[in-house]
Amino acid sequence: MAKFSHDFVETYRGLEGFGFDRDTDENTVRLYLQRFSDDKMMELILKRLEEDELSQLFEMISRLLVKYLTEEEYHTLFLRDK
């Protein structure tokens, strides 16, 4: 059984756009992130990113994880090792 899922992108039928309201913004970012992290998309774009872009992306994600997740949440939700 898979540890990770991207169900939202498969089922969401609401408004997609940014700047309308907080709920729509959150849903749009969630859609973009799930589409962006698709395996085929990653295979293509990672090879094309410049080294500094790759580093910036990694550092931004790392900062968000440290800022918004407890250690327990990090292990349970991100690493899925608990």
C-alpha cells in the first residue's frame, strides 16, 4: 500500500485561481503542488532546473517544514516513518 497520495487533484472541481479569496488560494496552491510533484512532471522539470533554482526550492520547502510542523508532524506527515 502506498504511503503517499494526491487525491485532491483527482477530485477537486472548484474554482482554480489565485487572489479571489483565501479558500480558493489554498485550493489552487494545493492543486499546483500536487500537479507539480507528479512523477512524470518531476522527471522532466528537475533536469531543467538550474542549480540555484533547485537549491532555492529545497531551502524554501525545508524552511516551511521547520516553521509550520512539529517534530511529530514532520515524522508522521512528511516522512511517514511513524
